[in-house]
Amino acid sequence: MAKEVSNGGNHVSTKPPPEPSPLRRAKFFQANMRILVTGGAGFIGSHLVDKLMENEKNEVIVVDNYFTGSKDNLRQWFGHPRFELIRHGWYSLQFHQSKEILAYHLIRILLTSTSEVYGDPLVHPQTEDYWGNVNPIGVRSCYDEGKRVAETLMFDYHRQHGIEIRIARIFNTYGPRMNIDDGRVVSNFLAQAIRDEPVTVQLPGTQTRSFCYVSDMVDGLIRLMEGENTGPINIGNPGEFTMLELAETVKEMINPDVKIVTVENTPDDPRQRKPDITKTKELLGWEPKIKLRDGIPLMEEDFRKRLGILKKN
Ligand SMILES: NC(=O)c1ccc[n+]([C@@H]2O[C@H](COP(=O)([O-])OP(=O)(O)OC[C@H]3O[C@@H](n4cnc5c(N)ncnc54)[C@H](O)[C@@H]3O)[C@@H](O)[C@H]2O)c1
């Protein structure tokens, strides 16, 4: 049976979705589990590890090459009998070559994809059946197209080998342990305001993003892994802010004396981003709980500690 999907207003026919794998209903989460978190020393990964470690049935192994992550994010688990940290690079090629992984039929794999697969979207808010509007040769393309091809490969393995997959399309996430100078907008603005440096809004400033607090994100990812739906599914907070609004909020909450300045933008910056989470609510029973104004102070505390800058009275 062909299914009609919307793609920026063009209606096209697609093949039906793959048959559910026989492993779909396996009782993964009632058993003792060994969970591998690649990139677990990073921002989202380390919060995921914290949550997984709360369950005494879980044994958690982290593989990370510390490219952008840090051991400090996992320090609380060092020496714990259910935790193991391995310094190692993980590459998709390894997965292709790992016949043992394919032969191991009790695995379920989560891909943390991204809202960037929608590119500069022509559909707003973005629903999962929108195919996106991505420049394949732009400066941002390696990330966007990399995630798109990762989704493709996940589905090929699912169809051809019955591998149990889950795909989350993560929208902007923020919170403690974010890399301070990684250039993401929330960390940028917060660090600038704390350091008393001008907050730099890229022009035109009316471009929008939606910001999900990290504990909500982790809750969504775990629900996706526990449920029966492969995704792709949007996980993000539908509260939408322009970059100028975000800068004003950070200024008001963190440093009312800080200046806000505008700077040139990078090419292909999406004009708007907001997840449609209808499917997420329906299939995962998930929606975000933490509002931006409640999340910013939690992140500020962590950033001040790491930057060694106390709040002025
Ligand atoms: N944070 C967001 O807003 C956001 C939005 C969309 C998607 N995502 C996706 O979520 C995932 C986690 O993002 P994050 O914000 O925590 O990023 P992060 O940079 O904090 O974490 C990534 C971790 O992966 C490690 N890593 C990178 N390459 C590796 C390799 N080859 N082998 C082993 N380890 C490697 C890094 O050292 C780091 O610890 C990423 O896949 C990212 O694309 C994040």
C-alpha cells in the first residue's frame, strides 16, 4: 500500500514502511542490560549515562575519544562496578565490518540524528515526514548530510538484517556540561554574558530556534529506546524564540549590563526551527517539562563554576 506524505507542499508516493522486526516486542527493559554509549563523555551522552546508571539492572560502557567531550563529565561514576569507560574512536566503518554485531540479535541501536536534516525548512513547524531542504555542498553540509546518510544506513540495516533501530531527531538542546566554547547559540550567549563580553547575535536576529533542556531530552531518548516505534521522531521543545529574544532573555537573567551586538551570519543558517511533536506525544507519551527561563539558571550555575566567575550582587 502506498502512503501519501507531504514534502514542502508536493505530494509524493513512497513505499510502505518496513515490516516490524521480530525483535520489536522483545522485553529489553525488563532484563539486565549492558548498554554501550558512544560519545558518552559528551554533553547529552553524559546526562544519558547518569540516568541509565540510576537503574541497578544496567551496566553502562562508554566509548569516547574525547574529541569534544571530557572525562570530567563522568567523574562521578569512576570506580563504580556497573560502569566502564574506554578511550577509543568509534566509526561507522567499524559498524559495517562488525559481523559480530549483526550476528548478535539482541541489540537495539539509537541514532541521535538532528533537526538539521530538515535544513532550511520550507515546512513549519517541522513534521517527521518532511524530507528537508538541505544544501548538499554548503559549509554546514557535512553535518546535515552526514546525519541524513546515517538515517539511511540505519534503515537499510533494519530492512536487510532486521536490526532493531531507533532514530531521534534532536532539536537544539542545552544544559549543564555543554562545551563552553563550541559555538552553539545558548552556550555562546551564556558564556559571553558571564564573561561580560558583548552578546553576538548573528544577523538578521529574527531567525528562530527551539530549546530543549537536557533532562527532558534524556527522558525522550529513553522512552524511544523502551518503546516499539523506530522513528524517526522529533525530540525537542516547541517553544520558539528568535535569536534576539534569546539574547534579551540571557541579558535580563544573567547580566543586565551586557551589550547585545549583531554580527554577520554564516551561510545557509536556517531561518526557522520548531519541532512538531504531535507524534512524539502520541507514541512516546513525551513532552518537555522545563521552560527556557527555568533551564537557564541551572546552566548558568554550571558555567560560572567552570569559568570561575561569581555572580555580581
Ligand atoms: N546538543 C544538541 O543540541 C544536539 C542537537 C542535535 C543533535 N545532536 C546530536 O546528539 C549527539 C550528542 O551531541 P552533544 O551535544 O552531546 O555533543 P558533544 O560534542 O558534547 O558529544 C559528542 C561526544 O562524542 C565524542 N566523539 C566524537 N567523535 C567520536 C568518535 N569517532 N568516537 C568516539 N567518540 C567520539 C566526543 O568526544 C563527545 O564526547 C550528537 O550525535 C549530536 O549530533 C545534538
